[in-house]
Amino acid sequence: MCGIVGYVGHRDALDVVLHGLGRLEYRGYDSAGVAVLTSAGTLAVTRKAGALANLIAELDGTGRAALRGTAGMGHTRWATHGAPTDRNAHPHRDATGRLAVVHNGIIENHAQLRAELEREGVELTSDTDTETAAHLLAAAYASCGDLPLAVRTVCRRLHGAFTLVVTHADEPDLIVAARRSSPLVVGVGSGEHFVASDVAAFIEHTRDAVELGQDQVVTITRDGYRITDFHGAPASGKPFHVDWDLSAAEKGGHDYFMLKEIQEQPSAIANTLRGHFIDGRIVLDEQRMDIQELRDIDKVFVVACGTAYHSGMVAKYAIEHWCRLPVEVELASEFRYRDPVLDRSTLVVAISQSGETMDTLEAVRHAKDQKARVLAICNTNGAQIPRESDAVLYTHAGPEIGVAATKTFLAQIVANFLVGLAVAQARGTKYSDEVAREFAELEAMPAAVTQVLSTVDQVRELGRELADAKVVLFLGRHVGFPVALEGALKLKELAYMHAEGFAAGELKHGPIALLEPGLPVVVIMPSPKGRAVLHAKLLSNIQEIRARGARTIVIAEEGDETVRPYASHLLEVPAVPTLLQPLVSTVPLQVLAAEIARQRGYDVDRPRNLAKSVTVE
Ligand code: F6R
């Protein structure tokens, strides 16, 4: 959460920073601010509550001339400490106004630091944890006159997770940044260097990047960068080349990133599968555990949050079926504070698009403390969760800018299946020809999803009809249950509409009391050719819904004539194997939520109160 960017080079820093912030706004949009080391030797700061557009309007109003320089930094905020107001917007400055800092994360001992500063007579002007760092940095700099040293000194005093970027008017040609458990990458250009939360901030200038390690400080200048640990010992980051181009981080003719990302789902699936079936075997991306350890697994926990958790629920059906292993799926935030029974033969699968979700990261650490093996499924190369895991499988969905997860959900489901097949193969619960057949079925999925995407106009029309609904319920069984939960989550987060997903069998145990004439109920039908008993049970549920006058919106396999008479509205999806149905049946629900949100006039890419990377607990 919070996006930060810093720049030193030969271009107009304000311009570079504002463009960078535009690409990081998915991380938070409660306020935005910039600081530029001006050619006049001053530090000029402008900050504004609300989205980046507010800051730009402010700069356009006051004129940008006061912010001319070739070094600067910026911040887009997801508020944790202090309301989203101008005074709490970053950058925060020291009392002289010559030092500024932007911050992502939470300084957990800020109350103690604030009390200490107040005792010393420092006047704090915001409610943020970040401002304490500004004053501590100023004091450290005053005593040593060396900005990187001051940053290292202060970082050693801070608890929690943080990325800091610091500038000082007396050090006009450098920017110092530090990280602990929050992301930070360096962009290596020619005669210019960048620091940012995400490469998207500088991808238009350079694709050469360096991922900083835990507890490292980097100093960037025009001509280079230097990394140390928090004690000043030389250190190195992990260089990498960004293999996606700028168009992947742009809307490509769509009104919203999310709509583009929904359309990209076939390629997200294809790219996630690519290169993982070699010589008849499933291969992961990184494996720091040996095959015997995979063979010895006797229990699996899947931990994740939100949409990633729903993908984990789908994984349970596949792993139990293929590997004959008990699988528990847990919300990472709950798992972390329980005493789950884990040991060396437990595999914990941690699923995270960003790879930096704090709840999931802490669950990984909790599992590792108990000697469990951890396998990460992640969409962000080199993020903290894969770094701390024993094995990694990346979802190659490309950057997801829309705050609501779409293409990464489908890619996570596919990656879960690859993990299930890899474990089944290691344990010998599936013959290699069976693994090959399952893989071939996965390879057919991009075409099936493309076919669903050809029906979006019909779904959008339905979205227009439902735009005024107060409540929508979603029902599914088996793998249709997590799809129901995901459909409800999309509607809540995008359209701010009350929506609930239920296991259809639970309807009669309580939720049926909610049914009333006209209430829309979305039902995810299983294939009539797959598990016939499931299909029959859902048909009965549909009758129960109709008997109470509620409206049935049914997602069913094409050609399923048995359900047609009972559907107030029928959305057909192609026939695919039972376990793979979430890959087709989720897509109309994503489109539906986006359309209802649009009809209600909401920003589909930036739902209120949310952020893409949730780096606080
Ligand atoms: C919903 C959504 C969130 C994330 C959750 C986990 O659309 O995006 O529920 O799925 O915050 O995020 P990651 O996958 O980055 O760990």
C-alpha cells in the first residue's frame, strides 16, 4: 500500500515523478504529493488530499515553475495513521523544511517515537507515523552530515514494515531509500536512476531493475547506485530485466484497466502454463526443496486473502482429488494467529498476487517457524513472499493495475492446478499420462475463456438491469462455491452493493430467509455431464428460490436445457471439465460487477477504501 517513487537524473523530476505516481495509484489514492530538489537549492513540496488528479490540478493552478529540478520524489497514499487530509499527505518534512520523506508501511513504534520527540520539544504537524521518521532523520543528519548514514541510523530504530525515500536540500544530487518488509526496486537508466515501489513507475525510461533485499539502504545519483545493509556494510540487490513493455501498464483502448485485464485472461492462463510441462513432468519456477520432501508431504494448508483465498478454495478440490492428501484452506490472517498443527511433512501453499500481502507473509513465517515447507504462488517476480518460500510458481498474468483482481484469479487457479499435479506426480498418485491429459485440458482453457469473453455484451446488458438492486446473492456447490464467493466479493468491492455468496446446500439452513420477490440470485450451475448429482441438487435449489419469487440468474453450461425453464436470465459458458469450471464461470461475474459499478458511476479501477497491495495487518 502507498506508492513511492524517487528520481535523480537529467529530466524534469516533477514530470518523471508525476508519471510514475500515475502508474502506482493502484497502491492507494487517499492523497498524493511530490518533493523536488530545485535548482535554487531549496526543497519544494506540494501535496493534496484525494487522487493524483487533485495534486495535478493544484500544481496546474499554482504553476509548476517553483518545482523545477532534476531530483525529486513522490507518494500516493493509502491511509493508515491519520485521515486522508492535506496535512497527513506525504512528503513529510522536518522543522526546517529542508528534509523530506515519503513512506510505505507502518512504523509500529511511532507512538513511542512521537512521545520522545515531543519531550524534546519537536512540534509534529500531522497525525502520521511517517512524520516521526522525518524528525529523527533530520536530527541524525544534523549530527553526521551524511544522508545515507542518517537513514541507516534511523532505520535501526524503526519497528514494523517500511520503505522510506529521503531527500535533503543540502544533498541536491542524491536520494536515499531503505526497505524492510515492504517493496523497493531501483531502476537503472543511463545518466539517471529511480527508486519505486514497483517497476511500473519507471518502465517507460528503463527496464533494467534491481530488487532490494530485506533491511537494505540504497543511495541513487545520476551516475549510479550503492546498496548497503542497515549497518553500512556493502550489500547487493537482485538485478532483473522487466520483460513486459509499457503497453502492459496502459489501458490499450479500454475505459478501465480492469476491463482490459478481463480481456487478457486467456493469455494470462496460457502464459502461466507455458514452460511448466517439460519431458512429461510438471516443473516449478524455483525449487529450494528436494523431490523427496514433496514426496513425504502428508498434509496441505493453503493460505491466502481475498480473491487469492477463493482461488485456494478451488485448489482444495483439485489437490484432494489428485493427491489424496488432506487439504485445509485458511484465511492467512486467521492462520497466523492460530496454532495450526504443522511439521516438516506439511506443505503450505501461500497464494498472493502481489507477494507482499502482510497477512500472507506473516502466515508464511508462522509456517516456516514450525518447519513446514512453503510453496508460493505469486504474480510479482522477486517479491517478499516468494523470496521467503521453499518453492515458487509464478503466475505470468502480467501487471494487474485494476485494484480488483481478475486475470490473476484465473492465473492463480491454473497455478494451483500445476502445484496439485506436481505433488501428485511426486507422490505417484497420478500416472504421467494422466498428468499429461490434465495439462492438455488446462491448455484448452484460453480458448474456452475467449469464448466466454465473446458474450460480454449480454452480461453488460444484465448489469444495466441490475444496477439498482439493493442485494444480490450468489450460490454454488463444489468448485462453484468459491466462484459464488468471488462473484459476491467483486460486486461488493466494485459496486458497493450488498452481496453474499453461499454454498447452495446452506441455503435452507438460514439464507433462504433473505429471499423475497424480485431479489436477484446468481446460481453457478455445474455441468450436467460432470457430477450429475451436483447438477440435480442445484436444480432443486433453483426451484426453492423461484418458489419464493426471487429472480434466478443462472450461469450454466451451453446446451444445458434442463435449467433453461427455471432461469429468469441464462448466461451460457462452454463445457469444460468439472474442476476447470471456475475458469469460465467467474468471467461473467467479473463483467457483471464492472458493469454495475459503471452504471452506478463508480471508478472501476479504484474502488473506495481499497488498495492493491495490503502491506498492513
Ligand atoms: C479482491 C482483491 C483482494 C486480494 C487480496 C490478496 O479483488 O484483489 O481481495 O485478492 O488483498 O492480495 P494478494 O493476492 O496480493 O495477496
